[in-house]
Amino acid sequence: MTGLVASTVPAQGQVVGIAAVVNEEVISAFDVENRLRFNLMSENLPDNSQTRRRRKPQVLLNLVDEKLQMQEAKRLNISIEEAEIKEAERILEAQNNLPTGSLSRFLKSRGLEQTTLLAKIQAEIAWGKVIRRRVLARVDISDEEVDEVLARLQSRRGTEQRLVSEIFLAVDAPEQAENIRQLALRLVRQIRDNSPFPAIAQQFSHSVTSRLGGDIGWIGEGELSPELEQALASLPIGDVSEPISSPGGFYLLYLRDKKRLGEASALDVRVNLKQIYIPLPASTPEQTIAARMVDANRISQQIGGCDTFDTYGRTLEFGESGDLGTLRIGDVPSNVRDVIGDLKIGEASAPLKMQEGIRIFMVCDRQKASTDLPDRNAIRERLGRQRLDMMARRYLRDLRHDAVIESR
């Protein structure tokens, strides 16, 4: 989950009681309180009575779904390995620019129970395994379907492509529609108030793309349903759509970039990136932070060339300094992208103050973006993901329909 913010959340008193019972398994009021506080923090929302009143019902619905997913995994004798949880935590740390192994400490410093994040991670891993076992084998994309898409792309070379992320909010019964629409409107306001779209997508979206922060990649003209195409047509880059009514629920679309089919996008440029990292714990005094920024500026001005950058990085005791590998520009956080976008090869960036420390970057290689059309494997993967998404939503909807759920 991206978008963890640095503000400290005040500790709450112990919450007792039962919030819901799902097939005779309890969701406690303490579970709801923990997840609610975690969501408010990751969405950068104020922790007040008004926000809590709006958020709490959706938090409970999410916990009910996670309970159903874990129950189905248990029924299928699906287990979760410790290594899988550790890898998920490592990915979260990387997404949020946290030092490796610091996630637990980060949550504790904000007064949050790690168990609430662990439960979410376990449910995501378990549900992914359920879908792979029960649904994936039934997703069959024929050569004819791939041929049809490829021919359409060839005929549309030069037409507009949009880099899009999505949030899908399912409506399982007609009486839910208005409540879900109101939720969608609140999410739009949050995103426009600078809450990170990937974090919102991971917490609320019912699409399989939620684990990717809602990313559905490059979409060509005419590849989406008419109501979604109409919304994208007038959407500026960097903005989120109003709720779009569609069969099965509501969509929110976030337009990240545009290009012409067969032309390169600046976001597809790949760079070999190195960094020097100067950690700043949450308790660091402002005076010390200012002094570290002076040091970082001096380092940035003095170091030139990738070999010198490597040598200096090895002299530091901080494990995060070093080679970050080759990354796609569009996959790095926007604040980092702004810093490295115009750097010459071997030029150190200005210091960037981030939530856990100061980082200095250097680009040591830059590869131009490909102008080729998607290959058959990429097309097959996209079609398969769309079909898998639809089937996974139906699966969870059926679990809800068959479950005995009692809210307290």
C-alpha cells in the first residue's frame, strides 16, 4: 500500500465489543478501530468524528470481505508462508521509500498495531491463491481474440493512448447503489485533495488491479466501454473522473499520461538509478534536520560521476545507499521523478527530503522508450486480466450471497 504519511496518529483507548459475525467468526470492534485508524493515516485524512462516521461502514465491509476470503482459503486448505508475508512487507517499504525492515517500527511510531496491516496482507495473499486455483485455469484467451486486438492496434497506429488507473466499487444489490455512489464521490474529493490514488485503490477497489494501486496500463481509444471512453475523453492528465455508472458498480478513472500509439512516452524511459540515503528518524529535531540538509547539499555539489558516487555511498553506514537498479520513470514516485527527470548522466540531484530521510539521486544510464506496439503476450495478458477481474468479482459476490453475516 502506497501513501503512508508521516503524521503521528494519537493513540486511542482500547475498543471492546463485536462489530460483526461472519459465518460464526467474529470481527471485533478493536479490529475495526485499528483498520480505520490505519486507513485514515494512509489516506492522509483527519482523524475526527465526521471522517470516522463516513469511513467506518466501508472499513467494516472491507473486513467482512477479507474474512470471507480467508474462510474460503481455509476451506481449500490454502496456507500462507512467512516468506510471502515478508516479501509483501518489503514491497510496501519500497513503495513508501522506507528502509528495509523498518515497517514495523514505522507503524509503532505512529501508534498503530501491526496486526491490522498483517491481516490485510494475509487476506490479499490468500485471495490471490484462491483465484489462481479456482478461477485462473478457466481464463482462456484464444489466438483469435489476440489477433483481433492486434489488428485493431495496427489500424490505430498514431491514435491516442491513455495511461490509466482505476477504482471499481461493486454494487451487489440495487438498494446499495446510492450508498456506493456517495462513497465514490467522497473518494473523488479525497484524491483531489491529494490523497494518493494507489492507496485509495488498494483499500477500496474491488478490481484485481487493486493490488497494483489500480494500474491498468496503456489503453487505446475504443478499448473501454462507451461510458468509460466518454469520461476519459474530457479528463485532463493528473485528474480523476467523477463516478461513472457501469454494469455492476461505479468506476473512478485516473488519467496519468497520454501518447500516440507507436510513439514513445517520457514515462516509459528507463534509468539506472543510484542513491545516497541519510536517515532521519521521526524524532529528529528540526535543528538537526537543517544541519543534515546542509551536509546533503554539500555532498550533492561535490560528487560527480557514477564511480565517485558509488565510492562515497560505500563509506556510509546506511544500508539504503547504493544502486537501485534500472527503473521505469513512470514507476518511481512523482517527487523522485521531478528530481531525476532532467539530470544528466553522472550528475547528482539536489537533496530530496522525504518522510524517513534525505536522498540524493544519480542517473547512470538512460534508455529510450520503445515505440513498438504491444506484443501478443502483452495483449493476451491484458485480456486475461480483464476476464480474471470479472470472474473474481463474481466469486466474491457469491461468497457474500451464501454467507451468514450479522452486523452488531
